[in-house]
Amino acid sequence: MIQYIIRRILYAVPVLLCVNIITFILFFVVNSPDDMARMQLGQKHVTQQAIDNWKQQNGYHLPLFWNSQKNGGEPLTETIFYQKSIGLFAFDFGISDSGRNIGADIKQRMWPSLALAIPSLIVGLLINISVALMMVFFRRTYLEFGSIVICVILMSISSLFYIIGGQFLIGKLLMLVPISGYDTGFEAIKFLILPVLISVVAGIGSGARWYRTLFLEEVEKDYVRTARAKGLSETRVLFTHVLQNALIPILTGVVVVLPLLFMGSLIMESFFSIPGLGSYTIDAINRQDFAIVRSMVFLGSVLYIFGLLLTDISYTLVDPRVRLS
Amino acid sequence: MTLCVMSSLLSYNSPRLFLLIMLGWLLAGCDGAQLNNPYRSEDDGKNILYSSFSERPKHLDPAIAYSSNEYALIAQIYEPPFQYHYLKRPYQLIPLTAESMPQVHYFDKSGARLADDAPVESIATSEYLITINPGIQYQPHPAFAWQNGKYAYHELVEENTQAIETLDDFPLHDSRELMAEDYVHQIKRLAHPKIHSPIAEVMKQHIVGFTDLAAELKDVPLTELRDKQIAGVQVLDKYRYKIRINGNYPQFRFWLAMPFFAPMPWEADVFYAQPGLKEKNITLDWFPIGTGPYYLAENNPNRRMIMQKNPLYHDAFYPAEGESGDYASGLLADAGGKLPFIDKVVYMLEKETIPYWNKFLQGYFDASGIASDSFDQAVQFTGEGDAQLTPMMKEKDIQLQTAVTTSIYYMGFNMLDKVIGGDSARSRKLRQAISIAIDYEEYISIFMNGRGVASQGIIPPGIYGYLPGQQGINPYVYDWQQEKVQRKSIEAARQLMTEAGYADGVDPATDEALILYFDTTSVSVDDRPRMNWFRKQFKKLGIKLVIRPTDYNRFQEKMRSGSGQLFLWGWNADYPDPENFFFLLYGPNGKVKHGGENAVNYANPEFDRLFEQMRNMQDGDERLALILQMQDILRRDAPWVFGVHPKSFSLYHGWYKNLKPMLMVNNRMKYIRIDAAERQQKRTQWNTPQWWPLLLMLIILAGLAIPAVISYRRRLHGGAE
């Protein structure tokens, strides 16, 4: 397995390099270093001299990919691309174009993101699976039909509606939790109740339907019939046998998103003023802060690759037949 | 079934803990506590002001910060030598840390001193002599900490800073007295190329020796700045310094009231330049060091920023005189009171307007602007067009304050364009016709909820040279009828089109409708109605308006190259002087030729001559006459469609005291007082948790579950059979 993991890590290097090149090209097609300087220097009294100074100080005075005025290996290394990319592979994100340390910001902002994402995932998973199993239990009855209709309705509603509606109902009318905000330690719980509740409710429709499909595939299989023939109750059949055998596709969906939980949720964090990583990238794009954009895209790619690797490893844990080679 | 899952999960400790916390939460709610309180209960009833920010400030270094959200913070921390009087209008400069207003002396080319009333042409340089008050102390800061006969934290190595996360982690904090040298040090910082001060290029034109110093500092670290000299700025003694500027530039006094000219101790540059601090975001740009009424106690721009009262703040008192009417409105009730009144100011990150608004209504924010979503909920207009609060707001004792901002939003005509630009009668009449056709009164009503005043010229209300009523109208666009300003009829505009050779909007060169191009960065779906409205305005004249949506970078590029035709732009005053608006149309400030702020590239020698005369004069009849002449030239030439002076609408709770429109006054926080007891009482009254709808919902859900339970039991029985 170790060999497999090492091989996958090595495969990741060219993937990350490509991601970095694409990010770089996309960003600089839209923004020139002059545009970035203007954005950082503000709207008033910006002169070309000030722009040139800023570029010089922040390393954007170099050519993008190829420095034809240099010799030896320097045409490649004395470029914006090389200078700005090399540190990423050592997870040194450097300083943002507005002067803040990106690594320190990420460390600070990932905890609120996790504080929101982990309970949302766990509670959502439990409820979705329970609802899906219930739908399977009552299959071919009006209860299943009614549940599907409700799921479709829940899926059709915009997540923004859930947020605004939840804030209005629970926060404003019932006054049971703060409408938005965040705090540290246990004080954070009162701020997380509403966003977690909304995340869970907003996800029930699609989640329950997806798991229902997985369980329905399993429920007609021979081993289930055998279990029933042995006299096991339907509850036991579903919760022990069907659930266990449906774990592989569930794991595929869940494990792959685990590392991405660090990246946070843009809308949720924005509406609930949770200082996570969700809005960090969007804010950086709006501010044309390339240093943050490339760092966050790079980090997202690394986490996604890591998630895929974790998924492969988890297969071997839940299904002894699977071997990594 | 869900219960079954839950019970199995409860065999673990953490969910039990969670359940306990939930139970605690429910009990707390039954106890009458405010469950929706976003702040810690220990802060209830304290003298704390709660405000918000939607975007983290980019800079808190006074040499760089230039936007209003940055000033909201640093103007409470840093103290330039002068400030605006809090109550008097028009705005009046008064000393802040200075002992008195600056003594200004004039000199000729040979360096000989001139009389105070010397003609402007003879003045080669002006000298501002500033004396600061003795005994003013900086906030406690580790940069000043002194131990064993030397600075405790000026020779740190990385090992010393490993455990440091914020300034509070330094055990020693100390202060020292403010000195004239600190003001001079800051002016040198403005010149440093690595600081990137936005006013560096402006100051090069004014402060003697500024350009030379900037060149000299190219490779000099900030830590060595103290040893460098600037020819035009000198420390005379501990409390006096002088600044020599080129020519006569009376507006320089306004710059001296901006944080750019606040003092900066050299210790700050030495302290923050040490290794290991920048990696932890401990920089001067994030941890200010000032003499103001507040210091930044917590700086987490990702969540909240907290300002605490500076324990070493010098004596400062609430003004004892103001405008007529201030006494009646209670604005002088605190006269002579020691400033600041509030102990702590908390700025919370609040990105979205809806939660922010709801928290304001719950009493968790003390003041609020009005987003368009909630405008109708807050404000209604009387038959006379006056804004007033809705009954719901009045019931909560919320106060509304409106003020016309010292800003202008305009539609610019690129004066380099062949069709719309130039100084020919044809293009001038075309521009005048368009100025009449674009009905900004309608625009304000439809798109701004009435929050604006249609501009009569370049100068907004509140700035010297603005004239209200009949004498201040733009006679090329408006008429004075029945004691009211009336936009000229569309027929008048069509007549001008005919005179310009575009009868019915037809371009004689093509025999088709005249096509004009409008470059805009308003590209979202929400902007479409606004763009369609502009199309309709031009259509009234038969002109076909082509909207060219573009991203901001390309838009800027078009402005720099002069390839745009029509565009929208705006300007917010740096200081309350008409020069700060007229310079936007001064020829040598043309964007294409000189890279200046004259985005329409307007150049009129007569206007430029008058501008050069006017900018060097003190306010008075002579200056006013020049201003009116310049206004008239602009109205006639119409390089802009003078659009809108926006009106700010702000709401404040009844416990928020000493409220006065103060657009230029950035250091306003020290004057504000809140009645914390009243706020606490209102918060408790407004935020009693409502449990019954939740219980009702649970009962309904339980009712809905009954058929499922029955069905489940039947199945179980069926299985058993």
C-alpha cells in the first residue's frame, strides 16, 4: 500500500503543476500586473511611477513565463511564474499582494470552516441515511411517495431561501439563536446551530434520494432475501446488512469531500459572518490578489487529490476484497 | 428509527456533551435570557459601541490608508495636528494635537520673507510652522518598552518571536511623549518608495525636497529613515516643526488634518521590521501605534476588530459651541465633557445586509445604513418629498439622519472624441441636449430610493462656492419656476439637437440615428434596468445608445487611452474646498496626456487660468466670483452631465447620542455617547425567545409521524405472523 501511496503522490506533482499553469494563465489573461498594482494602490492619485514601484517590490516586474534577457537557467527562473510557484510546492504560500501572510490567514480561517462543515456533514449524513432507509422501509407505500415528493420540493428550493428563511424564522421571529456571527470556544455553538440546521435541511432532499437509490439496489439482492428468510426483522436487515453493504458508494461520496471541508462554504459563511476560508478566495479574486488565488487553488487541488487517495484507502478498509496495487 | 440511531450514538461521550449543551441552551431560554445575543453575556450593559465592517480594511498604516472604511478605524487612533470642528458648519479646522492653527509665512524666490498679504505671484514658497502641545502620550506599546537601559524589543531574533501571536504576547508595554520629530518622520515615510503612499506623487508637487528624498530613499530601509533629512521639513525643537511648500497652496492646511500627516514614532518602524513578526501578520499596517482616544486592542480582520479607550489619552473635551439649533437638538448637552465617552468599540464582520439589518432591529448594532432591500421598511416619503421614518421605526425610537455627501457621480463625455468632444458649438449643443434629456430626478427616484440630489454643477452642497436656490441653478439644463428648480423640457433639448445638426437625432453623415457608445462596468443582470433606462433617455433625442459592458481593468484602460466615449464616474472629496472638485477638469490633469484625474480630458485655457488663480486664494468675495465664473464655463461647455450628489441615510437607536451629519469628520467616535442601560433594557424587551411555534411544529411533526408508526407496527405484526 505504501508503494501505491508514493506512486499516487508522484502522479500528483504534474497534476498540480498543470493546475498551477492554468490558474496562472487564466488570472493573467484577465488581469495584467499593472491592473493588480492599480487595485492595490487604490483609485486616487495613482501614477505610472507608483505602479512600477509596486510591481518591482512585489516581483511583478518580471516577464510572465520566459525572460529572454537572461542566460543559462535564468530565462525560466527569473519569471513571475517560477518565482511565485516554486514556494507553493513546499507549502510556503508567502505574503498576499495586500501584505498579509497567507499561511497565517489560512491557519486562522480553517477552524471556523471546519466547525461549520464537520457537524453539517455528520448530522446531515445521519439524517439523510435514516430518511433514505425509512423510505426504503416504506417502499411502494404512500409514505414513500410522499417522502419523494417532499424530497423533490426540498431539492427545488434555492439554498439562499433556506438561509434567509432560517434566519428570519429562527433568528428573527423566534429569537432562539443569533442571526449571524461567530465566537471562539464553546461560545461558537450558539452561532453554529442555525447554519448547521439549515445545511442539513437544505441537503435532505438530494442526500436522502441519493442514498435511497443505493439502498434500493441492495435491498433486492440475494443476501437480503436470505437474511429475511432467517427471520430477521426488516429494521435489522436494513440497518445492519443493507447499510453495511452500501457503504462503498457512501464512502466514495463522503471521504472525497472530507479534505475539502477545510475550504469552507462561500454562501453559508458569508450570510452567517463565519470567518472561514469559504469567502477567502472570492474576496481575493475581487481584490485581484493573485498570491491568495493561486495559493487557494493549489491548496484545493492538493486536498482533492488527497481526498481521492483517502477514498481508495478506505475501500480496502470496508471491503476486504479490494487490494491496492 | 431515528431515535434508534440516536440512542446508539449516545453511548459515546461527545454527543452526550452536545446534548447537555443543548439542554443548557433550552434552559437558558426558559430563564428569559437573550438566546439570540451575538455577544458574550458579560458585556451586557457595558459602555460598548457595536458597529460592523463588510470588507476588511486593506491598510491601517496612515501613510497608505485612503478609503473611508480604513479612516473609520485609524482616525480614532492616529492624531494629525488639526481636525474639523465637530459641530460647526461650514467645516472649520481647529487644532488637535497642535497648540494653535499653523503660522504661515511666505517667501520670495530669493528666500526673503514676504508680508502676509503679499500678492500670490510673488510667493515662491510658503512655510507652515506648527507647534504641538506638550505632554501628549502614545498608547502603551511594546515598541516603547524599556529594560536594562535599552529598548526591550528592538533587537529581537526569530527565536524570541516564535511564541508571539499578537502584541499582547509581549509582556512589556510602555509609552513616550509625542514629539515634533514624529510628525517629520511620518512625512519622510510618505516619500519612501516602499511605502507606496497614494499621496506621494501629489506631495512631490508641493513639499520642498520631497522628490529628492524619494530618490534618495530608493534603497534605504525604513529603519534608517530617521537619519535622513528632507529639505523642506525641519524639526525646530521638541514641540515645533515647519513644512515648506512650493508657492501658495492654502489647501495644504486640509491635508494636515488627514491621517497622512499623523505622527509616527521611529520606534514603530524599527520594531515592526524585526524578523518573524511579518510572518505572523504583526506589521504596522495591521497594528497601529498612535496617540488617539482609542487603540486597536484586537485586530482580526477575518472576524472582528476591537478598539479600547487609550488609558493615556490626553485631555480633550466635547465642544461647548456649535451651530444655531445644536443646543435645542441636545447636541450641546455634553459640552465640556471629557472625551472619549465610550470605553470600547467593537466592529464585527458582517458581509450581508439582511442579517446586519435584522441585528440592528434587535438592538445588537447601534447604527445602520439602509440597504435597498429594507428601505421601504424604514423610510417613507411625505407628499412634499421629505423622508421620514415608518411607524415601526418610530415605535422603536430609531432616529433617521440624512446628509448630502460631498461627492458627485457624473456622466463624462470624452472631450477627445470626434463626435461628442471638442469645443465646437455643434458638440457643445449636443452635450447640452443630452444633459437635459437625462432626467436625473427620475433616476434618483427609481434607482436610488430618493437618496440623492440632482447636481447643478460640479460643487456639492456643503463645499465653499455652492449656492442654493435660484442663484445656484444650472441655466443650461434647468429653469427656475414657481420658486422651484425645473428641468428644461425635452423640446428644448431637441431644439439644441437641431441646432447641432442632429435634427430628430439623425446623424447627417449616415442619415441614420446618431450612435453613441456608453462604456460601463455595470455588467450584472441587476444593472440591466439601469442601462435600459439610460437607453431610453437618449432615445428621447433620437440617439441610439450602444452599451459596451466591460470589466473594470479594461474600462480603466479605455479611460487611459481615451478610447471611451461616454462613461459614468464619481469623486468623493478629500477636503471641503472647491479646488478638490475643479481640479478634476483642469487641463494639465488630463488623463490621456498627463495621467491625471481629469478623466474626460477637458481642456479650456480660460477655465485653467481661472483655476490657477482660484486655487491659491483664501475664501472671500473675490474667490467666490472666480468660482462662479468657473462653474458657468463648465455648465456651458458641459464636459460632464452633472449627475447626482448622493444623500446618505443613516439610522440610529435612541440610545445613540451626539449625532450630527459629519461627513468630513473622521475622528467622530470620541464624541459619541451611548446610554448602555437603555440599550440593555430595550434588548431584553425586544429579544424574548418564542418557544410555542417550535412546540407547535414538533406536535405537527409528531402527528405526521403517526401513520408511519402505525404502518411500521402493522409490518412488524405481519412479519410475526
